[in-house]
Amino acid sequence: MTDDNHSPEKVKAVQVIMVEGVAFSNPIPGIYVASQPISGCAWIETDEGIVLIDTMLGRKAAALVLKKIRESGKKIKYIIYTHHHLDHIGGCQVFMEDNPTVIANDYLPGNLDRYKRLAEHRGRIAAQQFNIPEVPTTGENWIYPTETFHGEKVVTLGGKTFELHTARAETDDVCWVWVPELKAAFVGDVLIGSFPNVGNPWKPTRFAYDWAKALEAVRAKEPEHVFYSGAGNLRSGDVAREALDHNIEAIHSLHDQVVDLINKNVHISELIHLVKLPDHLKDSPYLQSHYSRPEFFVYNTYRWYHGYFDHNPAHLLPRPEKEVCTAIFELIGDDQKILDKARALLVEGQAQLGLQVLDVLLQANPENIEARKLHIELLEDIGAKDYCLMSRNSWVYFIEKDKAFLKSKGVL
């Protein structure tokens, strides 16, 4: 592992969780915004109090937001959750001293219940995705909504109207908000400023077609301002409408390509390489793969429509992967042949294929020292070219697992 091309310094995780400090702005009279890399919120001042949309990821950031809100001398009357992800609801407890009404989609409480059932699993996948310590989050500090709804709901306060709309997009419990007096839409993560998160390798299915429809409903309002990524970011005017248009077109295009290829019985392992953004959208500043990526979109949409069976009878009721790889390894009967082939593929620029070939040996013998060393090199090669947060952090997570193993054996 001395080749500079595979230097571990070249593959660092993208860190968006362990961030201190909150940035504040007042981009429009009466609307205030707080943001961090992974979370944000906005609050609207009215003559009768404040409406807060989302609540930050954690209580430290939320406390800074509350301090800022207190400068207005107004109380928080309503809190609106745009969906159940913790970077949107995690700080809510801090804001409860005003006894606000907390409004959310009908489906949100059930999703928080699911989080509690899967606390260990969610701690594990959060560690992989975000490069944070593997700690289960059990929800003692979560605030469940005091009022839920489905469809449309109107809240009025201090001369302003808040039109709430439920949708299915990143989650089944989306609630986006339209304030007509301000020509402002607050869309949560239905828009994230980069390629839409219509697919996450660790998470439940996202709703691609419904996502496009939700964006179309926002676009139909002809918004002047769109607050997104929670509510911590803003696009206005033609830029806001262009961002909506590009996301709508991209989602429809990729969705329809997946459906077409499913109908043609194309295997998922081929499908993820065939589906592409339209050429005129590939360089769109609103669709770059900083967080999610088209391959994840394809897997997600395939999973929604297709089911797990890929029409290969060997995969209908498969034996455990370790058992299959061990049987294949016994046929090969030579560690070095697999190591040599995987390294040759790495040199040829086919690190992903090398990773899958090497997996035969690692599944059969996970304590093979040379295989674990080569595994790191392959992952470093893939990760060095990958700037998508979710996949890059995954490569880093497993590199660190391999390094910990090698250190335990005294060879690193």
C-alpha cells in the first residue's frame, strides 16, 4: 500500500454531521433562516407570533436558533415538520417552552416508531453514511406532533396564510408549505440543491414518480422564493423556477427509463449502467451528485416496482453468500490466483470488478491478511474518484474496518 495513487490521505470522508456553529440570515423581510451543512430551519414572523419550519438536527444548534428567535420578543406558535428525518425534527424539544402546536403529516409518528424499533440498525447505517460514531438513537428527546393531517391544511397567523400540503417524495410523510403573501415555498428535502435524493442504499424506498408530482405542485404556485434542504437554503426568482424545472425533468426521465428497461426484462446490474440523465441536464448546477447519485435512483425505483427476484432461479431462494463464495473458492483452490486477478483488475482501472472478484476470497476467509490489504487498495482507488457523500463515506467506512482488523493483527 505504498503506491501514491492509493494513499489513504486521498480518501477522506465527507463530514456534514460533526459541525459546530449555525449560520443565520434574514433574506426576506419577515423570514429568517438558520443553516448547517446537513440541516436547516426557517421561521416566519407575524404580528401574532412565529411559525417555525423544521428544528435542526440537534439541541445545541436548536438552542442557538432559539436565542436568535428570542431577539424578536415573539413566541413560537406553530412548528411544522417537513418530514421525519432527524435533521428536521431532532432539535424540537428546545422550542417547546412556548407550548407551540407541532404539525406534521399523518404518517410521521409511525416513522418515528419505526426508528425506535430499529435503533441498533440505524446507528450502524448512520455510521456508514455520515462517518460518525456508531451509536443507537433511541428517541427519548423526540417530540411527536400534537396535530397531524393528510391532504391540505391551512393555518393563519398574524395576517399570513400557511398552506400545508402532504406528499410522497423522499419519505411518505412529506409536508411542504406555501405562504402566498410572501410567494414563498418551504419544501424540506423535496429539493436539496444537488441531484435529488431519490434513492439511498440504506433507507426505505423513495417515491420517484410522486416526487416529481410534488415538485410540479410547488412549481404551479409560481414561487418567487423556494426554501429547501430543510429550510436552510434559498433560491429565488428564475433560478428557483429553473431548479424546480430541472429536477422535475430529471426525475421523470430517469423514472421512465427504469420503467422501460424493467418492461424489457433488463437485469438490475445492467440497468444501473444504462439509465442516464438527458445530455442537456448532465451539467445542470442543480443536479450534481454531491449527496446522492443516479445509480441509487435506479436501484430505488427498480425496488419499488420490481420486487427482489431478478428472474434468475438461482436467486429466488439463495443460499447464504458466504456459503456460495466458499464453494467457488474451493473450486479455485488458490488464494494467490484470486489476489493476482483482483490486482490485475485494479491496475487495468477496473477496481469495482476487482472488488467483487476479491470478495470470493474474503467471504471464504475474511482473515486473509493479503486480501484485506488489497481490499483497502481497491476501496481507496474507487473512493479517490468519488465525491458523492453517501458512496464516498461508505468506501471510507469499510477502509477503516479493514485497517482496524490489520492493526489487531499487528500488520499495520
